[in-house]
Amino acid sequence: MSRQFHTRTSLGAQLRALGLAAGDTVMIHAGLRSVGHILGGPDSLIRALLDATAPGGTVMVYTDWDDDYHELLDDDGRIPADIREHIAPFDPMSSRARRDNGAIAELVRTFPGALRSGNPGASCAAVGAKAAWLTNDHPLDYGYGQGSPFDKLVEDEGKVLMIGAPLDAMSILHHAEHLADLPGKRIAHFEAPLLIDGRTEWRRWTEFDTTEPIVSGLSDDYFATVVEDFLNAGDGHRGKIGNADSVLVSAPKIVRHGVNWLEARFGKTRR
């Protein structure tokens, strides 16, 4: 019995059937094992995404940063003096994507022509027509807010694609957390060495805390509930990419839904 496999062409056809089109900017999360055997490996999936959005398309991923020192930060977000010299600086060109974000993040980051934004924790990588625009000038403070790749994805009326990935991994909802008018949003402070023009510079910034739910009373996986509510209301598309159950949604619509969902339950004036 021959082994089932998927090709760049077959994956591209599935991506178009799910709703990707020429000129789309799409942010992807993927559980690659769930796709099944891909002839040519994950690069064939990335090329299929670029094919499905050509001409003028762009593929984006949330990379974050594999900062293994993070647990050593003190309560004020500072690195203890005795280990500072041992921390390698964040370099958008070479620092690895966080492993928790799946192999796809690192694979897109290192794909030929890919660019990566300069905010360590909120960094994104992109390849395609709008990669430079998406990744340029990423603010250090509040890196999921105005001027971030997440904000630009919404501005561009982009899409978010979950390929066999858990719905609670839909990172665009961090942008919804930033925008939602909620009392008591958790704020965190961080410092890290950044490689800037070939030199290491220590920088400190402030961020709404994405390491746990933004306000008390939310479950750790509440993003999945937000997305399921959105899909059950008739928005978005479900289908197969390879063998993987997949979901495609409009970035502006899911962010708007996320803001409304949060404010209705935790806002200053609950509906």
C-alpha cells in the first residue's frame, strides 16, 4: 500500500478552497505533524502558501524569542547583575523563534527572503510582498499594539490561518487584549540586551503581560473559547490542509470579536 503524501500543488489547491486568494496577507500557526507527509517537507507548505496568495501575497508568523533566561528576571523584570554578561543579545537576523510557537515559526523566519521585526517578545517574521512593511518599526513598548505587525495585519485586512494548531494559539488575540478597555489589565516590565548596529545595548520596556490571561477570571486557554464563539456565529472557514483540521478567519473581524468578547465580560461597563 503506497504512503499518502501531500504536494505543494495539492496543498495550494486546499488553501485556495479554504479561502486564501491573490494579494492576501496571512498569519499562520501550524502543527506540522497533523498535516501528514509533505513531499519536500515543510518548505513545500510555505511555498504553497506563497503560491495561494500570489501575486502580491505575504506569509507571516509570530516568532517571539527563545529567551531561556526569562525565568531569572526579578519581580521588576530586571536581569540579575551576575548573569548579565552571559545573556546573548536579541538579534532579529539570528535569534531563534520560541520553540513553543512550533517549528513553522523558525522555518518561516529562516526562509529565503524572510524579514523579522525588532521587538524581542512580540517579534514576527514575514516573507513576501509586504514583509518589510509588516516588520519595520516595531515599537518596543506595548509591542502587540499600535504599529506592531499585529496592528498592520488588521490594517491590511489580512487573514489568520490555523493549520492543525490549537485555537488557543491564535496570537492575533493579544492585539485584541491590547485594544480592549478593561480595568486591571496586567502590566509587565522587561529588560534585555538587543543587538543594534552591531553593538549590544540594554533596553527596558513595558508590555501588557501576555504570559498569563490579561485580567483575573480568565482561563489560560480562553483564546480557544473566543475563536469557537466566532466560528459558531458563522464567521470564518473550516477545512482540511493536508490531513489537518484548519481554520481561516479575517484578522480585523476576529480582533473586533475578541475586543467585544472581553469588554462584555470584563469591561468597565459590562453589557
